[in-house]
Amino acid sequence: MALVLTEEQELLREMAREFVRERSPVSALRKLRDERSADGFSRELWQEMAELGWAGIVFPEDVGGVGMGHVELGIVLEETGRALVASPLFSTVVLAGAAVRIGGNETQQKEILGAVCAGERILALALQEGPHHAPYRIATRAEPAAGGYRLTGRKTFVLDGHVADQLVVVARTSGEPGERAGLTLFLVDAGARGVSVTRTILVDSRNAAVIELDGVEVERSAVLGGIAAGAEVLDPVLDRASVACSAELLGTCAEAFERTLQYLKDRSQYGVPIGSFQALKHRAARMFVEVELSRSIVLDALQAVDEGRPELPQLASVAKARLSDTAFLVGNEAIQMHGGIAMTDEEEIGFFLKRARVAQFTLGDASFHRDRFATLNGF
């Protein structure tokens, strides 16, 4: 497939861009931060996004979704990345929602995804346990108990964990931390006895949480997929999520570059625009090239998801590694070219750098994905 959008996809982009600019510009994130919002996002805005179909964009119509593809999801995420929109879209749809879609039975999908598509339920994936992304390094245990399981462990960096109605918890029913085999996914109500949630606010003012599981009891029907076969669900979820995160990063990078380019045209020194200086021209050209290269990589990876291509795991890691590098370059250059004003809170360009830094490390940074790409290719 050509690395261009269809007419319908371009229309979706225009609609999404207009919506986020009108309803959730960067100033909305600043307002949430300054007011110390208990939720960290606007529930009214999330409901509007659900009404637009974004909460169910990749879910089938028989569960209340729209039945579009991941290219369309990527378009929406790119535009929310441009405006730094704070919402549960990534945590609920891309991460936990995908786990339910891939591993859930018919009853689980209709009950949970139906509520997600309507904007009535927020989900969170409780996976990470250490300071770095390591999807198989799981020590949380799930022991058989009274016809179900008892979960004990601690999860970190649970995106939107403090506002989630339901958690998808990755626990170990066999094996040792670091082993791919032995993982099982469980549905856990956030208000269940033994669940303790502590909110953490990230440097980009987004939400995450530390979740303690102290003997949380769940029924056998709470299992997503098979017992000790959670990696078969988790792997495709993380591949899709890495691509989706890359799409959001693309929007953040593109907007930061465009704002920087405009600043180079507007800011004068010695009576001429600073964009006329050759050194700054070269640096801006490099930013442009990296953003456009990243755009092609992300679109190819999104298409690979929709087409079910076998090389998706490799493409997912290529996209996340490339976008992490691009975000590092563009974020740094944007601050440098804006000069001292970029270090003030009044100038919005700093918000883009902070968001880029968090997204770079979400689901693995460039080093993690280069190593994974090498491993997948037999090195």
C-alpha cells in the first residue's frame, strides 16, 4: 500500500485537528495542571471524544465500535499529540481495550468494550513493575484460591490507573520473572478489596499510578485468554501500542517543529529574521527530514497492523525507536532555537519537550527497541 492517506482519512485528519484545536488546545493542559485536576483530564471532553467514535474507533460494530482501522486511530492520535490532549484514549483503547479485544471472550468483549465505546468505562493496563519497560519481568503472583485466583504484587507506571474503573493486571501463574511463559492476564475491578492506588503526576502533567495488590481475589472468569498464555495476548497489544505511541509522538514532533519554524521567521536579530542564518537553516532542515522520515515509518507500521503483516513486531520496534530519536532531536532543537524564552513556563514549547520525554520512555525507549529488533532478527 502507498504511504499516503486516502481522501476519507484526510477528512478524518481535518475533523480531528479542528476538534482538538477548538476543544483542547495546549492551554487546556496548562489549566488542568494549574488547577491540580483530580482526574488529570476533562471527563466532558472524553465523552465528546466517545460521541465522535474515537473511544471505539478500532473496535467492531457488534460491540458498539466504529470498525475502522489502526491507520485511522493513528491519525487521531497524531492530532491529539499535536495539541498535547490529556485523555484516557491511550490507556483505555490502545492498551487495556486491545487486551480485552484480543484475549477476551464474547461476553467480556461485549460487556467491557461496549461500555468503553460509550465513554462509560475507563481501563488501565497494570504491567510494569520496575523503572524500565520489561514486559516479561513480572513478579506479581496469581495463586489458585477458592475457585479463582489471589493476586499479590506491585505495579508502577500504570497510565490513568488512578481513574480507571477496571484494570487488566499481568500476573505470573508459573515460572520466574523474565520468562515469557507463565504470564496470565486478569480483569480486576479498581475498587476491589486489596487494591491500593497511589496517583503519580508525570513531568508532562499526565497521569500514572502505583498499584498495590494485596491478596486481591478474582474469579476464574476474570482471566483474559488462557492461563499461563498471557504473552500471546500481551505481545500483539504492545506491538500495536508501540505503533500508536509513535503516532502520537509524530504529532508532538510535527507541531514542535512547525512552531519552531514560525519562530525562526518571526524573531529578528540584527535587523533580519534569525531563520535567514545559514546554521539555523541547516538545523531546521534536519528537523524537517527527520519528521518526514518518521511519518513514513509510522504510516507503514499502522498499515502493517491493519493488514496483519507478520513483520509487525519488527516494524513496531523500528517505529518506536525512530520516533524516540526524532522526539529527542526535535525537542532539544526546539528549545535551543527558541532561546531563553523557551525555558519560561509562559512559553508553550516547553510542554512539547516534556511530553516527548515521557513518551520516549513509554513502552520502551530507542535502546530497548533496537535491542528487541536485533533479537527478533536472530542477533
